[in-house]
Amino acid sequence: MTGTLTLGIGTQTNNTPATVTTMRADANGLFLTTFLSATNSDFAGSPSKVTSFSIDNAYTLFFVNNSGFNLVLPTLAFPSPSLLSGSFDWGLPFFFGRKVYVGIDGTSSMLGAGPHWAY
């Protein structure tokens, strides 16, 4: 796996987003996902974007394949028990293979005022 952490949105030529969809987040930094279709939308419902992903059974990853001790677990996500009913945490795999821009609450960038997620 390779990756890059870039701080700032549009402050340098190497961190200027090309074509991204910006999902405004609520006060907790959350955006919405319709699980079965993997359609993400901002907290108000629009815009939306279908996101490809896969999730594996944690029991299989940890115990059957014994891969939990020597891999990054790129298909592991988990339910978010207390924030929103029926929600889940995308986890680290959400960031693999895509450029994700995070707008921090109270800041502004070329993508708009934070909080938001863009990819």
C-alpha cells in the first residue's frame, strides 16, 4: 500500500482538488451513506456520489484466515453503535486508492466552509 497525507486544500499546486464531490458534514463531522448502494450524500441529502467498496467478515479476517495479525485489513469496517442507527465507520479502507480532502470545522477553502469531506 502506498499513500500520501497532504495538509491543506488548494494552498499549493500539489493539493488543489481536480474533480471532487464535496459532502458537507454535520456538527459531528458525519455524512450519510446508504449502505446497500454505497451512495454517500452530505448531511442535507445532496450532493450524492456512489462509492465502490468491499467489506469482509471480521471473524474470517481475524480467525479463519489468520490475516488480522499481518495485514492492514483493507476491507474492515464496523458498525457505529451510538452515533446513528444503521450507520457504520468507513474506517481506514475508505482512504485507500483515493484522494480525500477534509475541511475542518470553522475553516474555509476553495471547496467551501468546513466541516466537509471531498473525494
